[in-house]
Amino acid sequence: MTPDQQNKIRAYVDQQHATQVEFLAELVKVPSDNPPGDCAPHARRSAELIEKLGFTVERHDVPDDLVKANGMISATNLVIRRKFGPGPVVALNAHGDVVPPGEGWSSDPYGAEIRNGVMYGRGVAVSKSDFATYAFALKALEESGLPLAGTVELHLTYDEEAGGQIGPGWLLEQGISKPDLAISAGFSYNIVVAHNGCLHLEVRIEGRSAHAARPDTGVDALRAANKLLTALYALNDTEFKAIKSKVEGIDHPSLVVGLISGGINTNVVPDVVTLRIDRRMVPEENPEQVERDMFGFIEKACAEMPGIRVNIRRILLARPLTPLAGSEKMVQVIQRYGREIMGEEVPANGVPLYTDARLYSAAGVPTILYGAGPHSLLDANGHRADEKLVLEDLRKATQVVALTLADLLSA
């Protein structure tokens, strides 16, 4: 591209910035909490807004049985395709489902309030922002009139918080899209080329109830759970910390018990206690071996407790994202434009999260993460109260993405 062509794309994004901010605000104002996962209303609103930009929107309703099996109420995947000519297909994926807002907000989590150039709201950074980034980057590309060879697709999905299997996973499995390259939602000041995997397990510990006056006649499931918890946290604090990843930005595996339920009443020996475990794995680990090891560890620990039975069920197995050949060109192009527009070097590194990007990579599609946001998830208050986005970062990231697409599809 010539400097004049680049400037034309950047100028269009500048001119449309106020409209883009309004577009994002409308997305934040429609709740799409997952759980409970009733996300079809947000998809309808997103489709309306994108159609107003002049794009054709494909609405792919996920079958009810798959939605319910995924623990959700409704999900519609949106696909927007803009073919400029024969050539590679580049998919841009962002998710519209969000975690529930929780407590501690200084403003309405669905209010899209703007203070000092910063918008606040649930999902404003993770990742409704990139609905706006990608849609307006594509519009800038379309308006540029550049001779391009290839297709850009927007994949706007709604189950990332539940694992992504009925979002990008379903689009790829059904053959609705067959991209050659993919960019998933991310932040503006770094490019993610690798990330952790994750294993979610539900552990049901079964004992036998008894009157609290005669605990010796029962088998205390909570006491057994306590012993298991101690063993799990010891594993986390010793063996896991000894496993070091070679990927910059990722340290070691980790484990969290995020949910505990059980018991009958205060005066009854608990008969059943259920734990939900989140086991993060580094890119170098084998997911199947991690699962086998966790099952074996839990079964062995519980076998040492007389009268206790244990049942383990996998909830989620999310593979790590690892770089594939072909992703390096996307990294180089984003770094070139990012250095100029963001005003600093944009590193390529790993993060200890897991995202929908892994599903494209698992399908053989070179994939990286880049979009609108700050230097880190913590800076954005992602999954916390007062989630926020600096609107200037939205503008700049849209320019970077639009120029990157123009470069990748250059005729």
C-alpha cells in the first residue's frame, strides 16, 4: 500500500469514530450474561446494527439440544462475509457472551457510561469491543476501494464463556466457514500467539448422612472433601510450580477449586459434596495426559478415606493455543502498523487464559489474538467490576486491523 492509501483507511476510521462508539454502546446495553446464556436477543441486536452498516448478516441458530447440552438457553452465531476477489479467507472472531457483572460497580454495568474518554460496562473490553473493531475495520476496507484479493469474514459468536464448542467450534465443524487465517478478539498493545489450555472437572464425593449427635454412624463427605482440597492445593503449590513453560507471558500450570456445594442441614453429617475444579495447562502439556493424571490423583486421594465414593466428570477440555506456520506473517504486519499507530512496540507473547482462538488453531488455521483494549486483562478490569475500554484504543486498534487486512489481501 502507498502512504496515501494507508491514510485513506485511517481517515475513514477517524471520521466514523463517533458512530463506532455509539455502535459499541448499543452492544453493551443489551445483556448477554453467560450463565444463564440467553444470548439470542443480543445476536438480533448485533445483526441489526451490522446490517445498518450495509453488510449482509447470516444468522445461524444453534440447535436447541446442543444449546441445552452446553448449559445455555439460546445462541445464534452471526457470519458476515465480504469477498473482494479470489484469494485467502481471513476470519475475525469475537464473542458477545459475557460473565455476569457481579457487585462493586461505580455505574450501571449495562449503561455504557463514558467518563473522560473511557467507556464502562460489562463486555465493553471482553469482547464486545471487537464486534466494533472488526465491523468498522471491514467497512474501512470496503470504502477504501483498494484492489484486494480474498475474503474477510466476521464470526460473532456467543458461547466463549462456556467453552466455544457451539460457537466457532460449531461453525468450523459444520463447514459453515473454512478460513485460511484467523484473528480472535484481543487487546491493542500485544499480540497473543499462544495461551493456556484448561480442564474443568466436577468431583462428586459421596459419604453417608447421620444425625449430628452421632457422627460416628455416618461418613462425612465434607470432611473427605476437606482432605481432598488440602491434597489438591499442595499439588498446586509444589509440583505445578515446578513445571515451567518456555512461552513468554506464561509461567506454570495452576489449579483452582472455584465452586463447592453440598450438605443437608446444620445438624446432619453431609452425605454429598461436589467440587468444580479449574486446572490450567501450559502449551507444552498434553491435555489427555493432564486429564488422566487429575483423575488418578483424585481417585487415589479419595481411596484413602474409608466409606467414601467418588465420581469424576469432565465439564470442559480446552486445548492450549500453539503457533502454526502462517501466523508469523499476521504478527509481522500487525507489529509494523501497531508500532506506528499505537506509538510503541507491540510484542507477540503468550497469556495464561484460554480463548476461542484455540478452536481455529485445532482446525489447522493459523490464528493470533489482536483487537481493542489496554496492555492487559487486569488493566481492562476484565471479569471484574468497572470493566472499561479507552475509546482511543478502539479507534487505533481499528486502524491497525483494517491496514493489516489490506496488507494480507493485497492484490
